[in-house]
Amino acid sequence: MSILSIDAGTTGVTAVVVTPDGQIAAKGYQEFPQHFPAPGWVEHGPEEIWQATLEATRAVLAQVDVGELRGIGITNQRETILLWDRETLGSPRRAIVWQDRRTADICSRMRADGHEDRIVELTGLRLDPYFSGTKLMWLAEQEPHTWALVQSGRYAIGTVDSYLIARMSRGNWHVTDVSNASRTLLFDLSEGDWSDELCGLFGVPRDALPELVPNWGELARTDPQAFLGLELPIAGIAGDQQSALFGQTCFDPGDSKCTYGTGSFILTNTGTTLERSDAGLLSTAAWRSPEGELTYALEGSIFVTGAAVQWLRDGLQIVGSAAETAAVAASVDSTDGVVFVPALTGLGAPHWDPHARGLIIGITRGTTRGHIVRATLEAIAFEVRDVLETMPGLASLRVDGGASANDLLCQLQADQVGVPVERPKLVETTALGAAFLAGLGTGVWSSTDDLRDTWQLDRSFSPATDRSAADAAHERWKDAVERSKGWAG
């Protein structure tokens, strides 16, 4: 008895098989290309996402007994929006990715027209290019011929989860869950459903949107002719950050986690209470049970953390791999005053400035790649601190995602936030969360208490007793952030 979990991330797709004891029995991974057609624009080819999903899954199926699989969990990069033909499943254009900033002017226009307060009230979000609604408005304005086929019912609209489910089921299912829907600017957070008012405001036909289903249960079913011979229930769905919250077994109000991925995302479970933030945090749906109970969360969204490390590797080419950064950063005792603000796609929480741009300041003739790499790791820790300072009462922080394997980063993070940082033995908690959801949906696990029993601590990082150096570095960071704001405005 095991679960196939598919994590369709921003730069690649990971497939894992999770056993009843919460361990990963097999893993496959496939990157897919990133497309940058204009400054600030980020796109993905839907077919490239699908092929990466097939390759990652094919790799993992070769390592396990397929007959033991009981269901499939899907988790995905959120806010990325796709269109596809309901009959052929082909896509008329590339997906517009959550990182894409092309709709900054639309956001400014809607803000000037007085819509932001109502949008915040209904969605728990804010007017920012990050979210899906303005991406769809841009498509309607800039690509009217494509949009006409959305309005006629030929093209479906969806997030990555709904696209993959359509492909896996040969178009028989068009569904999503509340965690993905709540990131579109089209979802009424209090009502727990698509909003006719918001669909009207953004000009999106409600009929083009997916049906909302619970986060676990038999939600859809794969077609063996479409998906590698598998005929299994798709039994768990969640956007990647809510999935990581579930995978970290943060089931009680107040439980918090930070996932280090392409960006970093801090979520705190607020239970059945819809809490609002005045400090730049987002209110969001965490998950909905088959009985209809909706759990909420507060979220701090940081756009670029792991992507900054990827830029060091691919853009500057000063490291050969992400894993190399710990050793390179440790080759120097400090950054010698170098500060890197990785606002490569603007700034997210708590600043929310789409016009901010990346900045490296404090460079001298003595600056080496070690200083820049260390400044990159410090920037990640600073960004997370900025968000957590708006969440009082934090006792500890559970971390996950690829960069959490970096001991230096975890120690820097503990020093900055002043509470223990706890890393589980299994840091693939995004994929694990989707597996947990699917396992609840198929009876592999009977309750969240069963899931808690699978969580194991790898290491706890304690903050430095004297935080004066950490505080001084953070003050210098805040100065640099202010200098980065409004650059592209």
C-alpha cells in the first residue's frame, strides 16, 4: 500500500512514492525549460510541464511495484495560469507563471479605480501581478482571439493541478481545490466558492473555471491510455505551500512552517478562523475536508530565494550547483558588508513592490564570489525574518524544501528569527503533503493523528545567545531593501 505523489514545481516535476510509514520509497525528477520573452515576464510551456510529469513518473514507476499504488496526490506551483482546448487538450499559448510581473500596470489601474479594498475583503489577497486574476485580464486585453475561445467554452482555464488532471484523465475532469482557487483573485474566501462579483470584475467567464472539490477523497480518476497505464484515483490535491503545511503536520492553529523553494513561503495555520493581517500577510485557504470544513492560514510570500541561488549558478555562473553554495559561503567569515537584495521579480511580503529590482551593494575590490554567495544565503534568512516579524508569538519554525538541507542557511535563519529552527528528516514535505492527502482519501492513513506519528526531527538549530550581530546585519539589509524599491517604476 503506497501513494504516488506528483509535485509540479516552478522549475521541474518531482514524483515520489510514499509508504505508510511516511517514507519515500522512490523518487524521480525532470526539469523543464523557463521562458523569459520580455523583462519581468516568465512563462512555461504546458506541454513541457506535461512531458516532465510523464518522465518523472516513469522514472519512479520503474523503481516500485505498481500494483501496490492506491492513489495519486498532486501538488503544484500556484497562481500560474494555463489555457487548454477541452477536446484536444492542446494549449494555445504558454502558461503565465506566478513570478511574471507583466500585469503591474493593470494592478495600478485597478487600484486607481478603487477596486483594491473590495478585492482584499473578498479574497484575503491584494492587487499584485503575483495572482492569477490580472493575468487573465491581460490575456483578454492583449490576445482577444484566444480569449474569444475561452468565452465560447472551447478553452478551459486552470492552474497547474487542474491542467495535469485534465491530461491524466483525457479531459474527463476539470477540477481544482480551495488552496489553488484562493490564489486566483476569483475566490470568495468567506463563502468558500468562486465569486460571481470577482469573475465579473476581472472579466472571467465562471464556466471556464474548474469545479471545486475537497482536498482529499476520490476527486478524479486517471485514464490508463493517457497516463502511463495507470488507472488510479486522484485522491489528494493542494497548492504547494498548503501541501507543505500539511506535510509538516501543522494541523493545529498556530503551527507554522517555512518552505525554501524557488521562493520562500511561511504559512501559519489559523484553524477555521479567517484571520486578516495589516502587515502585508495574505489570508488564504489551507484545505477543505470532504465534510466541507474549511481550514485557513496566514501566508508570507517571498518571491525569490532558491531562484537567487539558481541565478548564481545559471546567470552569474559563480557556483556549479546549489549544493556548492554552503561550502563557498563558509569560505568567508562574513559578507564584508556586501548585501544582496534578490528582488529579481519585485518584492513580495511584507513590502509588495512589483517595481523593485535586484541589488548588490557594498562591493569593493576585495569582494569575492564567497562574499556574494554568503550574501545570497543571508538574504534568504533576512527575507524570512521580515515576514516572521509580522507573526508574533512564534515558538519555533519548521523548515523544508531543498535549501533546508543547507546547515549554514538553517543556522543563519535561527540567528535571525531568534527561535529554534526544526528540520525534519524528510524535507520533501511538499510532495509528502500531497501524499498524506491522497492517503487520507484512500484509507492508507485513517486520521491526522496517524500522520503526526510519521514526522521525525532531523536537527534543531538554536539561535545565537547574543543577537546583536544578527540585528545589525538585519538593519543594514533593511536599508538596502529601501534602495531597491521602485527601480522599474
